[in-house]
Amino acid sequence: MVSRAERGLLADWWFTVDKLLLVACLSLIFIGIVLSLAASPPVAERIGIADTYHFVKNQAIYCVPAIVILFGVSFLDPKTVRRFSMGVLMICLVLLVATLFLGPEVKGARRWISLAGVSIQPSEFVKPVFTVVCGFLFAEGMRRRDVPGRLLAFGLLAALAGLLVLQPDFGQTMLVSIVWAALLFMSGMSWIWIGGIAATGVVGILAAYEFADHVRSRIDRFLNPESGDTFQVDTAIESVVGGGWLGRGPGEGIVKRILPDSHTDYIFAVAAEEFGIVLCLMLVSIYAFIVLRGLAHASRESDAYIRLASAGLVVLFGIQSCINMAVSLHMMPSKGMTLPFISYGGSSLLSAALTMGMLLALTRRRPDQTRYVAPIGFGAPRVAHGAA
């Protein structure tokens, strides 16, 4: 046991970290391994991999560095989180550029690059560090009128969105844009500017629909299923309905045997079919708990940078989770978005661990922390001193 009398690094971390958030993240990692064991063996057999448990083993292996990242990053102080994010952001931007020229083309897109024999997806790692850096820029703009924080944050968004569109990866582009817009709103931007940015977003979606054939196809099939192939979505819906409340039972699912992306994009459908709606509701509850608890921490924070960065990370985590589950339930067009901690993929798993590790670091209790009373829009701070 760690004693309260100890003043070492481990003791300080143990008594300041949000243990419930930590347990929720570890629970998702464990559930991800279980669902990978349920969903991925038929995928390995279908694509001709000799080792039936190839994906399960890879997922379990990646869980080790993911847990190390989750715990290791949570030890950082807010200033170190900011500096770390800036460094990783620069590296990721360079890798995104390199991916356009050196990455293999898969399904018409260049999103992966090989480093030391390991394939990584830079766009996964850029999201959490982009969120923290933008939170810092918005906070500096609020604190000092001579710092063009919003302009710098907009320039960073434009650069990142441009690189993602060139891959192309419109799903990640939309996600980082939503997070950026949420940070802008929370920094106190007027409704006129927010309306203008929303209109710009609509224009962007219309442009993507007009000039990107695969975007147009996905939207058309969502609005009018008879306009194209809707096999994956229809099969996912049938599996959710067929699973009922308690599911068909572990290993008894059908969707994983016929869907090519059952272990990634549609793993929520596999969970619904084999373990039932009860497990799905439990998953939704865990994600909702993380989001609500993270926002509660942010709403009480007096430091604008910590408040915006932690809230932005929560928005990033929550929106990505909602997109994946909504696609499986045919509530929005297919986006190719992974379910954090659950879907198969090393880059996705490590990115989720990085996101939550930084959130745990930013929300740790600090001796000088005061209670922040948030007005509408998370604007100019009002602080009640003397409150823990």
C-alpha cells in the first residue's frame, strides 16, 4: 500500500489521479481483448492467415504499450503535457507529409507509413496532441490580447485538415474539425462567429459530396439504401436485432463471418449479436461515464489551458465513440472510425491510451486548484477561492 505520509512521485500520483477514470479505461481495454477474441478469428480464416488468433495476439501485444502509455503519460504535469504535445504534433505533421509520398496505397488512400518495420497511422496520434495544443492556443488568446491564439489555432487546423484531405481521410478531418469548433465555442467565441463556422462546415461537406466519389456514395446509400450496396450496414443491423437482450452466445455470431470489417469498424455489431444489448448498454455507460466525468473535471478547473485541453480530449474521445456506434446502428453514413480501446488496431489503441493518459494527467488534483464556476460557453473565468 502507498502511505499518505509518503511524498514520492508514486504516492503523489496515487492520491491525485482520478482512479475511477483509470478503472473505466482499463475496463475498456479488457473488454476490447474479449471482443477481439470473439470477432477476429473468422476474419483471419477468411483472408487466409494461417494463425487463426493472429489479430487477437496482436491486440494483446499492443495492450502492453497502451497500458504503459496510459499510466506513464498520467504522471506528467500540465506544462509537460503541453510541451510533449507540441513535440509529438510536429513529428506527426512530418509523418503525415511523408505518408503522402512513402505510404502504401490501400483502398485508394495513403494513411499508413512503416517505421522500423512497424506500420503506424499518423492521423490517429495527431488527434489528441492537436487537441491539447489548440486548447493551449485558445487559452493564451483569452489570457493575452497580444497573442493571436485563435488565428494560430485556425492555421493549425487548416494545415492538418489539408493533409488529411490529401490522404484522403474525410472522417478524421470531420472529427478534428468538430473538436476544434468545440474548443472555439468553449473559449467564448460569439454566436455570430460560431454560426459562420458552422456554415463553413456545411459548405465543406457539400464540397466533399460534390467532388469525392466515395463520400457521395456513402451519403447516397445512407439516404437511399436502394442507390447502392448496403450489405455491411444491413448485416450489422440484422446482427444487432438478432442478438436480442442477451445475445446468441460467445462464438455463435454470424456477422463476424461475413463482414470484412467486423473486427474494426463493426465490432459493436459483433458485441450486440453475441453478448446482447445488455453488453452494448454497459459499453455505452462506460463511455458516457468517461465523458461526463471528464467534463465535470474541466468545468471545475480555473486554469483556462487545462480546462480547454481536458474538455477537448473528452469531446474527441466521446465523438469518435459515438460515430463508430452510430454507423453500426445505421444512424449516420459509414465513416471508417474505430471504437476507442475496443476495435482492432495498434495505432487506434495506442492513440486512445495517449488521449486518456493526457486526460488523467490534466485532471489530477493539485494543491493550488480552485473551483471554477463556468458561465455559458466556458468563457471568461469566475473563480471561487478557498474551494477544493
